[in-house]
Amino acid sequence: MTNKIFSLALLLGATLLFTDCKREEDDLFSKSAAERLNDVKDVYSERLTANEAGWALQYYPQIDEEAYSVAQRGYLMLAKFRADQTVDMAMNYWPEDQGDDKVAYRTTMLTDNNSLWEVISDNGPVLTFNSYNKVIHHFSNPEMYGSNDGYKGDYEFVIIDAPEDGSHILLKGKKRGTYNMMTPLPAGTDFQTYLDDVLAFQNKMFPAGLPYEPLIQIGGQNYAFRDAVSRFPTIYPEGKDPVTDGKHMPFVVTKQGDRYYLRFRDAVSFDDGANKAQNFFYDAAADEFIDAENAENKIVAGVEPNGLFDASLKKGYRFVSYRSPSMGRMSDKMRQAFEAASDAMTSVSKSYRIDSLFMTKTNEENKLVWSFKYQTNGRVMNYLYDYTVQDNAITLTFDKPDGTVPSNIYNHAKTGDLRTLLKDVFGQKFLVDKDETLFNMTRLKLTAESDKDLWFVVYIKN
């Protein structure tokens, strides 16, 4: 009897299981493939329009390493998709054809309003910009760059991932195969304000003319980050050769909330993916870019201000400080000393007006050079000085005019207020620090150890 009951229970269980599976199959195949694809199209269209502020698109025209760099760089575009199938787009960094296979990079706003978009089915959901758009089609215009396909960019994208939470949308170029990430913009975003903000941040963090290279730290190893200003940098193991051991790794900077993000087109790895990093956010307090997936991986400036001052002078760089408030930065107390020296020279001759000073090394001699206007001509006066490096500080010691000062202004070179400025104001110990960020030490801030209200900023010039 027990066996019969047990057998009956198994039969009933099997029947129920078959019924559940049958119901799942009926649910799964109750619509045709075309109907299911249409449903997905509708869902993705709704997710594109759900964020009313729009999206930041990290756009890469090409991935082919043999392609010219203009097609491999990353470009930041903004897009606002509407339910009526129109889209607004903008960017403020883009290449302009100059003929003869040359381009110039523009930082003016390029916008297009009310062109058309659609999610279509083409072996999967595809986002297409199906009427001419000056922003996205700029990179596929055949008239650009003297080729039949311009900068070789896509304007149709397979939608790879568009999660319900709206955190991102991942696109893949239908023709070129590049992966392009979109992240949502905050409510109320003004396109020009956003783009100007990101461009200013990027220019501040990666300026031209740096006498050093930032470092990317991945898996405990250091990699040099060369020519970040180009947006097409070379990354290579520290101490190795950038040509033979380096990789071109384009990136795009975006802003999400209050944070700036730097995301490479591809994950950076030099050990076949065992250690890799791709997406970094900027930590202002630490002055570092930190890997969003692994905080041990970072992008750091890789140089200290004090060492930079000493090394740059020895390499032939100059440090310039400007008197004009529109060009130079200094404390009120330092500016008062500048003005007193300038007024003293003007009182001797109204033809004199101090413009700037710069520190340089010439023929193994350290010189502080005063640049000033003499009548309608520019003139300079050189003073010999020496400096010593101590931890995070330098001590300046001034001697005298170097003997090359023209005789007709030599007495002015010995003007009392100017000597006071040199001996008492500049001739002391200064703490050397970054001006804003360690990543941009084209500017250094020198603050008197004896008086924190006595400081000035010097600009590194080659």
C-alpha cells in the first residue's frame, strides 16, 4: 500500500512538473521573434528617453591600431533623446579638416537640434541616427580627411546593455566595432556649461608642456602616462621604451554628479588581463585618480614640487612670475612689495615699468631676470642668486646685478626698493607646493616659511 501511494505521488509530481514546463514554454514562445524584438526596441527607446537631461556619450570612431590618430581618439558628445524621435547633440572638442591629411582640433561648441533617431531591429536592437546630424555624422562624412569614409566613425550602434536602473547604456559600433559608453546627465544639465566644465578640468589636469609624466599604478607596477594632453597617450612600463614597449590608450573624461571620471577605451593591462584598470574617478582630497573597481590602482602625478623646481632649472626651464593681476597670482603682501619696487623705478624715470621676473640658469649661473618696459622697448636686468634645496623648501640668496645690465640703467638696478624686494622679500626660505593640483605643475606656489601671507606663483616655461 505504501509503495502504491509513493508511486502515485511520483506520478502526480511528474505531471505537475510537465505542466509547469509546458506553461513556461507557452509563455516563452507565445510571441514571435519579431514581436519579442519589437518589445525590446520599445523598452530600449523608453530607457533612452527616460533621462530627460540626456546622456554623455564617450565616442571612439575607430579601434584599428593602423588608423590615423584622429580616428582613434575619444570624443565627448552629449545627446538628449525625445519620445518624438528627435535628438539634440553637442560637443566642444572635435577635428576640423585642414586639407592635405591635416586636422586642427577645435574647442568651440558644435551642436545639432532636432535631427532624427530610432531604435531599429537588425539582428538585434540598433540605435541609429537616421537623419543628418552635424555632431555624430561629422565622423562619417566622406568629405572629411580626404577619404571615402571620413574619420571612419559609426552612426549606427548595436545596443549591448541598457540596464533598467539607467546607470549606463553600452553601445557597439555596427561597422567599426568600437565600444561606446553612455552615462546619464544630472537633471537640469545645460550642454554648454557641462562641456565647458569638463574641458576646463581636462586642460587643468593634463596641460601641454609638462616636464614630467604622470604614472598609472596597476597591480603594484608603475606605467608612464605620456602625452595625456593629446587624448591619445602612450602608456608604457616605467623605465622602458615608449615606442617598443608602449600602447596607445585613448580616453574620455566625463562628469557624473560631483565627480570627474577618466575612462579608457580599453582596459589598461600589460600582463594579459591578470591586472587591469579602465575607469578612474578623481579624488580631489587625495589629488589622485582612483580605479572605480579596485582602489589599489591609481593615476598619480608621480613628482614632488620641490624636486621639480630643482630638476627643471637644471634642465633649462624657466620659472616666470607676472606682476599683472590678470596674468599672475601672488598674495596682496607680495604684490605690495612688487608695486613698491616698480614705483621706485618709475620715480627715477617714468620710462620704467616692471612687467615680470623669471628665474633661469645660464652658463651655470642662476639668474633672476627682471623684465620691464623702458620707454617703448622691452628691457631686462639680471641679478645673480643661489638657492639650496631642503626637504620641501628652497632658500634663495641674492648677490648683485650680474654686470651685463646696460650702464644707462645700472643705477636703477641698484634702486633701494628693488634691492629690498630681492634681499628681504625674495631672499629667504620658501616652501614649494602645487598651485592647484600635482597633475598641473606648470605652476608652483612659493610661500615664505616665515610668513604664510607672503607667497607668489611661478609658471614653468621651456
